[in-house]
Amino acid sequence: MAVALPGRPLRRVSTAGARVRDDTGKLLGLVLTSTDVTEQRALEAALREAALHDPLTGLPNRNLLLDRLDQSLAAAERAQRPMAVLYCDLDGFKPVNDFAGHAAGDEVLVEASRRLAAAVRPGDTVARIGGDEFVVLCPEVGSEAAAQVIADRITTAFDQPLRRSGGAEHAVGISIGVALCGPGDTADTALASSDAAMYRVKAARRPAHRRAPATV
């Protein structure tokens, strides 16, 4: 239970009690023991947060993403309405790390996560699953066209360079693979489908490979 003392912050207290009886079994009273568990509860909350969230961006991590994806797929099956999974990979991020350093890369990732979160709908989940890869869960998306609208909004959010705290700017784009998921899909198949779609988007943007003319 929570205990508030005048002029002091709220504390959490765990209380246990035991009955005291005489030799005949007559109840004589109670012994209550109270322990301040405020710090313990705070530590437990911090550990839960660390287990489910990315420490750099504060976004849900892969563990929480998979849990929410399972829940969203179950809801989509009950409602007989598809949901969308958007697999996002930053374009041009590697040079930031290579030439500006990992501290600069971390700032860029934090700013990228903010833009992603600002571009999606209320109720959508943005997760960072490692490196410069993010996944967006969009429940109750009626069609591929509706899912693509969300993807286009995210893409537009990266039209302007990402700015670091010192003012330096980095032109970083984003490739997004869209997968519409529903009955029959699992968390693994949903992620695999959206990942494959993202790589198709990247491949389509690469210049076509030209063969050298054959010599006779």
C-alpha cells in the first residue's frame, strides 16, 4: 500500500500480520510488521522497463514488439480485419557512424525515432529492433493502400536532414516494407514478410547493373 506523510514524498509499504493467541486459543491481538519497499518497487519497475524498451530511444524493443504483435494479430483475427506491419530501415545511416562517430549516430537514431513516432497514428506501435531498423505495427488497417498512406507519411518525415544537438545535419532517408497481415499469420511470418518487402524497396532504388559489352 502507499503511505503519504505530511511534507514527505509518497512511500510504498508492505505490511504483514500474525494473530497472537494464548494456550487456550483465545485471540490476544495482532502483530503487524511494515516494511518500506519504495526503492525495491522502483528497482523492479526499472528492470521491467529495461527488459521491454530500447535504452537509447526509449521505444519498445524486440521483446515488447513480439508481444504486441501477437496481441494485434489475435485482435485482427477476431475482427476479421487486417493489420499492417511496416519494416523500416534507415538509408545513409552507416556514413554517420563511420565519419561522425557513434555518439553522433546515437543522436541521429534518437531523432529518427522521434520522427517515426510523430508520423504514425495514435495506437500504432513504433519499436526499435536493433541498429538502424525499426518496425511499426498498425492495427485495423483496411487495405494495402491505407497502409501505404502511413508509410508515405513516415517517408515524408525524413525529407529534411536529421539535426544533432550541435547543429550538424545528416541526410538520412528511410526504406519501408509494408506487409498486410491477418488470419494465418504469426509474429514471425509478419516480420519476415515486411522485412522482405523492405529489401524489395531498397533493391528497386539501386541503379540497374549494366553489363560490360561482350568482346569478340
